[in-house]
Amino acid sequence: MAVAATAAHGSDTDAIIGEAAAAGAGRGRTPVAAAPHRREAVSRPDGWPGGSGSNVGSGSNVGSGSEVDVGKHVLSSIRKKPGSPLIPVEAFGVKQAGGDGDSGRVEQAGFETPSSLPSTVPSSAQSLETALVVARVGPEVVLESDLLTPSLAAWLEKNTPGMTPDQVREVKKQIYRQMLSQYVESLIVYVDACRTIPEDKLPEIRKKVNEAFDEQQLPRLLKDAGLTSAGEYEQMLRSRGQSLDRIRKTFFERALAQQWAEQKASFDGEIPHAELIAHYHANLPDYEYPARARFEQLMVRIAPSRPREEAWKRLADMGNAVIAGRPLADVAREMSDGPTAKQGGGYDWTGKGSLSSAVLDRAIFTLPVGQLSTILEEESALHIIRVTERTEAGRVSFVDAQVEIRRRLVADRKKREMETYLAKLRERTPVWTIYDGEPAGPVMAGRPQSPAR
């Protein structure tokens, strides 16, 4: 099975970081209510975080062959075999939040950053913080470290100095909240792939994806970080509570999910010719185009230091030079005041009605092609133009449009197939997140510059 090599941390992450960060920091901007996408009805099997699962026995039962309640929180989602049982935190003797009537909101296991601590949190504290379980999708768990991409970690390191730990935590919370819906959507597909693909095929698929990561993604990540070796990069990641193994894991999950979804939502059928024609006639405005032209310009501005009479004489001299045989481009570079004078006075394709000057627009679409105009007067400037090429308004014929129509209809079919597939997955895949039941947080209208990946 061929697996597409997709970016481990794509633009979907970068596009929301600045917006959510501003909301978390609360720096005086006006919030606009917006709710991240999540399912209306949340399925919580017994024993899941926030559910009513039974208590786990003592840690001595782990590894002894007895069943372990997989509904409890777990330490890590990295497992050698996808879908294998998860070891609960309690089995390691770590006290878990929410055990005494808590509503199910997951807190940091065994560590809480008091607001009195300095804003620079030790790496050991960061590592423990990023072990927080933020979601479960089928048998898979999502840790905070799964959402803490290298670009986000670098952005936080650059933009949060001076904030209190509580403010930094709120910034992260807002960012994770918006990232989680896309992450969960991808993980739902990944779970379906692991449920269906024969177990003995997964190691080979993982090997190919890891090779693609090392060949394509790792060099880019090293370059972005300004480092030259994977060892240095691993050191930097661990100082931020991350690891290269976890980045590889995320890359594998997304690559497999993408390829699996493309197979499930594929469309190899033929679009009937009658359907192509019907689409064309139903969308005729989409295939109409306005008149457009390319032209050259000589221009002289009118100013207090250059009255109209002087400007007229200067432009007349420029026009006469062109009539005498000098290239208009040379005259424009030497004497014209036009916006494109340094490039020879030329303008690329310009649609009818797109110019702010009605005088120029009328001349461009009435003057014979190749003919130098007379002096065109405006209040603040004088112009001479020459149209070099022009096409009249018209409509793309069905013969010329049918290839694009077929591509569009195939894309629509695939989109519908994907929506149907994802809807079925959501129905049969239990999903829980720490944000279930919470009101939507504020999202800022303005967006600071997102960090580079």
C-alpha cells in the first residue's frame, strides 16, 4: 500500500496559532464569539474520562495477564501495536484527577504550576505537563504533546516571555481547543485504517512512512530550527517537552489517515456527457469573461512646479519621439511619470472597468490596436497610450470548458463521498475531549503573524 508523505505539522496548525494565542493572552482586543467544531452528542463509554468506569485494581495486576480497565487515563499513546490495550495511570501509582466526584475534566497528573512560579518553566515540568490527556478517539488517546508542534513550541518560546504561567496556560488552552477538532478528525480515519489493515502489513507501511519523513520532513525541520543534526534537534525538542519519536508518530498517523481517506472517498466512474452539458448551462455566468487588453503608457503629472501647458509640451515631445521611431519603452524609462515607467510603461492584461480612470478605460477599449493615442487629459495628469493586444468580451465554449467541468464534478463527488464516510466514522467511533460541555472560548478578530513551521 502506497502512503502519501504529508507534512507532519501543516499549515492548519500555523493558521490558528496567532488567532488563538491572542484570545488566551487577553491583551485588550475585542473578542468575537466562535465555537470550534465538535460533535453535538458525545459518546462516552463506561470507564472513559468523565464516564462512570470502575476503579482499577492495584499496580501489581499490570502485566500479569489480568484485564486492565482501559477506560482510565493513560501515560502515552505511543504503542508498538495500534489498538493494543492501554495501561492506566493508576497502575503506575500516579494519582489521577477526577476520581472523587470530579466532572471529568482532566488535570495535570501529579504537577500543577502555581501562579507564583517564574514564567520560564523547567523542562521537567514541561514534560509532565505535556503528558496531559486531552482527548480519546476510539482506542487512541491524544496527549497535549501531540498538539504541541515544533512551530507552536517555537512560537510560544518567542512570544510568551513576561507572561505568568497562568497566562501561558490559557494561551495554550485556546490554541489546543481550535487544533483539536482537526486532529480528532484525522485520528478517526487513522483508527478506521488500523482497524481494517491487516496487522502484519502495518510494520512495512510504517517503515515506508518513516523513510519518507527522514528524507523529506526532517531536513526541513532541521533547517527551520537552524540545526544540522538529528541529535541536536532531539535535544532541542526535549527541552520543550517534545521528542522526535512523537513527531514521527504524528506524521505516520496523518499520512496513513490521508491515504486511507483518499481511497475511501475515491471516484473512478465516468461523468455522463448529459450531466456535463447540464452543469455548463446551469452555470453560464461562470464561463463568461470581460473584454481585456494590454497597453503601454506615457504620462506626465501636473503639479505647481509643472503647470498644464508645460506638462502638455513635455508629453507632446515624448509622443513625437515615438512617432519618429524611438521605442516607447525607452522613452517611458527616460521621461514618463507613469507607475510602470521603469519597466518600460507596459501593463499586463487589464479587464474592462477595472481601471479607476474612466478616460483611460474608455480609450483602451475603443482605440485601434497598435495605434498611438492623442493626448488624454485628466485633472492631475496627461497620458498617451497604445494598445498592444485586446480580446473582446465573450463566453468559454462548452467544448473548451468540458475538461474543467468534469474535474469540478469529480471533485464534488469525492467531497460527498468523503463527507458520507466521515459521518459514518463519527457515528461508530467514540470521541471524548476535555472541552466537552464547556462554552466556546473567545477568538480574536485580529490575527498576529503565525510562526513558521
